[in-house]
Amino acid sequence: MAKKLIRLTEDDLHRIVKESVNRILNEEVDMGQLDAMKLEPTHFEYPIEVKREIRNLRYQIDDLWSQGKDTTELENRLKSLKRRYAPKY
């Protein structure tokens, strides 16, 4: 595999790291591993099959995003899935 040399500004690198960290934090909140930083509701566990589906969708989104492809359809499916199983408070 041929490697390409790219140039990043400090702002580009900062944005990439920030997006990655936010993505990881959001995934942990979605999986019930964090308490959404003390926001209400404080804790919610998705059923295990839903967790697996969320994880698979996130992997697919990350793969497409890293290839520069459109992820809108998968992101909409992910949002729909979360809404369907979100607790009704």
C-alpha cells in the first residue's frame, strides 16, 4: 500500500482529534458506559441486540467517513434506532 504524505495545519489536527474524542464519548454514552456527564437521564441501558446494531452502524459510518463517502443514510438509521429505544421520561 502506497503511503501519501499530507500536510495538516494545527487547526486541522485539533478538529480531527476533537471529532474523534466526541465520537468515542458519544458511543460510550450510547452504550450506557457513561452517565452522559451527569445530564438527565443519568443512565440508560440499550438491550444487547440494540447495542450491537448501534456499534455496527457506527463502524460502518466510520469506515465510510474515512473513505470520504456520504454517511447521511446510516446516520439517519442510527438516530432512528436510538429514538425507537430511548426511554420515555
